[in-house]
Amino acid sequence: MFVLASSNVIGFGIIDQPVTRVQIAMGRRTRITPEGPYEGDNGADIDLRFSRETLRELELISQFRVDAQNLFGMNGDLRRLGIVLTLLRDHFSGRSTTTSSLASSSGLSYSSAYRAIDSMTSDGSIVKRKKTSTGKSFSLHPSSELLAAWQGLLARNRVFGRRQTGQTTSAKRSKSKPKPEIINAPAVLQESIKLKRGLRLLMHADPTFMAMNALKRRFEMILGVQIKSKALSIDRLSREIERNSKRKLSEYDVIACDLPWFGELVAAGRLLPLDLISSESEEDNSDYYPDAISCVLQNERLYGTPILTTAEMLVFRKDIFEKLGFVPPRETSDVIRISKEIMSSGLAEHGIAWNGARGTALGHTFMTIMAAHGQPIVELKQRPDGFEVPPLGSQRPKAMFMHAAAFAAAEYLRDLLAVSPPNVLSMNWYDRARSYTEGKVGIAYSHTLLANLFELDPSSIAYENTGYAPHPTGLSGKPVAPLGGYALAIPSNIDPSRIDGARKAICALTSREASKLYVANGSLASPRYSVNADPEVAAMSPIIGVVDGMSKSGILRMWPRPPVPGISSIISIAGEEIHDVLSGKADLSSALRAAQDRSDQL
């Protein structure tokens, strides 16, 4: 927004008349036209010249004034604009606003400010929320309608600005496609969440949580309650959920669970159903990736709400592939061949990075590579489009370590050792993404959850230089991008008096508006179609459109990481036994037989 000194609006300086004339301090009046200064009737030369840019800026300010009046319903009175801007500034900064603080910073006299605030509260522009149980103290916040009006004002100003600078699209093109919706900033809840001692969260340490944590003050204002959170790595998070489930009362109101865990957690009765599915929630659920909702839904009851989804894909340096004339690898043999040529060309020190660390990290790699060979790590019923995942809480399926796909997957990983960094057997999710980000490898298996390391960092050699592909296949496998992610859930041993507050918190933290806020602050893992279609979100990284496209085309699937009982233990077993093979401590057949026996004994 442009700021001018003006006596018409104290503090914010928005001019109150369309710009047609400017007084020049040379004693003559000159009209400004798009073609330049207009000479007066006396024929005198005009020495002062105004640039077209200045004209455009002045027109932008004038248009802002008109739009502000129309969109905020000011009826020609711009004095309320100071109140609107102060209210919005505090909202976006996570600061609480009182009537007295708003009046004092509005630029109006107190009597005028109080009248304007009362009027805006009555017409629904301002939300007046109780700060105490007595109801004698209030905080003031912009309503969802006011936030929408502000978003509309910005959009109109951008369009007008592009017109002024000639950056417009043709009318024919603009009318051919409907414009995707721009999602507004999240508004505060009409009533504060009632949770004594604050909202207690147990989260996974990932970019989405980091964005949420950076916005903690803002979310505390939105929810009207203090937030206390703990973030852990995947293995520590799993153990903490297990420990907490054995307590008489849960230490947490809301917990983040990896999507494959839901089968086991529901079977063990450790999660509380969020609610029965209604027509309204069905419409909201259709906004999520279908396979993500399938991981948390049973008998028309939701046991979690996705807060992030991520795709396990192959990422590659486009500049290297172009120089060497490669196309994205479709088969595992292509990965080996291309990795060798990358190393021999000297364009990268090593060919490919992947999760090789013992335990869960390598277990996830083995599980997804086995799926790319056409068989999930557990026995599931095959369908034309993949495999059918049994309902949450069903009987534990049999592990498939003796299947041909398990042998092929292990042999492929053993072949990858020759074209991988020497520390690959200690690499986890972050390590492999960092190795690719720094240009040490030309290819990597990587979750899009960590794509922010190279998609949002201009210092990375892979910045704006990364291509994406589904997992290359082996045997009779079909292209697949294994679905990952987390959903927020409520522990079944929560204090009953805190259930309602926990449910409301989950709704707010997983809303479309909140999801967009996470993306705007470093996360590239939104689970919602509407958020990813938002032009402001789509412009942040090409990976958002890639993942969306894979979901719509049926490539992004959850069966490679199925939410079935025992899956966490099976993953750990795979990560231990296959690590012994890759490190030379065990032969392949013996390791897979041991993995099968251990899984059967679970």
C-alpha cells in the first residue's frame, strides 16, 4: 500500500479525491495526463516532468480509496480505514486488541473511534470475544467477512496494478478458465476454546510443525488459549504415544500420528473418534487426498484429520539430466545406469542418496522399494488399481518377506551401494535430502515433506532445478508414489472435560486457512486440493502441482505404507535385517527368513 501525507485522513494518509491535478511549487497549476504534463494556456514552458510510474502509483492509491470504500462499506467515510488497518495489523502479528488500544491507534478522537468501533461490531466486521469467564473484558478481532474483504481489496489492487503496467492477460484467455479461489487468512474463533492450563500438543518435528510453532502467538490468538507443544522425531514420537496411552489420563489433548499407525492405534483403542460423518464433513473430507482420508476413516467415523501429506518420490537435477541426455528413470535398472554415468561425468560426486540408516529409516526405504516391485510389505488383496487396504482395526496381515519382490528390492538396494555416498547406511530422511540439496548427488529418493530444503532455498544448487518422478519400477510393478503424512488425533484416555476443546482445536489447526498459512511459512505438504489450487500457494513451488497431479491420476497411494496393525514393528524388523545384509553381516536369504519369522511371532 502506498502512503501519502494528507490532512484528510490522520495517520494513514489516503487521499480523498481522484488524482487529476497536482500543485507544483512553481506557482502554476498543471494537469497530469497519461501522455505527460499539460502546458497551460499561457504557453509557458513547464520544466518539471512527472514519470509515468508516478502517475500509475497515484492512480493505484486513488483506486485503493475507491475499493476500500466499496469493500469495507464505508459509504464515503474513510475514517474507519484506520481502525481496519490497525485491527488487521494486530491480527496478522498475533497481538490482542482491546477497544482502548484500537481507539488510541486509529487516528480518530476517542468519541469518534468508539462510535466507529461499536458500528463495526454491530455490522459484523469486528468480533468481540470474551477474555474472562465474567464477560467483563473483551478482545477485538477482524471477522472472517472483514478478512475476506481485505483479501478482495488486495486482489483488486493487484489486477489494477497489472493493468496500469500493461501486465494483463487477454480477455479471451481470462474468461476461458474459472479463477481458482484465493483462501483468506484464518479468523479467530467466535468463542475461545475452554481448556484449563492451555492446549497440549504432541507433534512430529517437521516443517509443518515448525511453521505452526513460528506462528504460535497467532494461533493462540485464533484459538483464544495458550498452546504448549512438544515435537519429537518419528521413533521418539511413536514411543511417546505408546507411553502416554498407558497413563490413567493423557498428558496431551492432541497428538500427531503417522498415517500408517492408525490401523494399530484404532485396533488397540488408543484413539477417540472425532465425530460421526455428516454431510458437511463429507464435503470437507472430499477436499483431502482420498488415500489420506482412507487412513483415518472407519465405519463413517474419523479417528484423525490430516494436517500434512507427503509423497515419496525420486528427485533429480534437471541440469545434469539435460547435459547427459537422460529422461526420468522408469525402471530400477535405469537408476543404476544413470547414477553410474553421473559419477563418471563428474557432475556430482555420487549418483543417488536414500534412507539407509538401521531401523525405521531403512525399513521405510525397503517397504516403498518393495511396493515399486509390485508387492506391499504385507499381504493385501490385489485390485486393478493397486491393493485393497483392510478397514482400520482389522486383523494383522501376514508379512511378505519371502515374496520375490522382497528379494528383488533387497538386491536393488545392494546394487545402489556402489553409486551412493559412503555414509548411506547411516542416512535418514533429512540426510538424504540435504545431500541432494548440497549437490553431492544427482538423484535422491526423497519425501516432498523436506522439499523446502531445495525448493525454497535459492542457495541450493537444486533450487528451481529439480524434476520429480514416481518410484522407478521393478519386476511387474507399476509407477507409484507412496503416500506419507500425519493426522491430528485425540488420545482415548484424555480427560473427558477436555474433549470438546481438543476437537475444536483440531478443526482450526487443520482448516483450509491454517493449511495455507503453513505453506506460506515453509511447509510444502498441504493435504487439501483447494489449498494447493490457490494461485498464491501454487506459485510457491512446482512440487505442489506435481503432487496434486499424482493424487488425481491415482499414482499417489497409501497401500505401499498401509495403516494395518503391526506395521511399525514390521518396518523396524525390515530395517534391522536388511541393514545386516547391506553391511555384509548376513546373507540375503537368511536375513529375509529371519525377518519373516520375527514378523510371524509378533
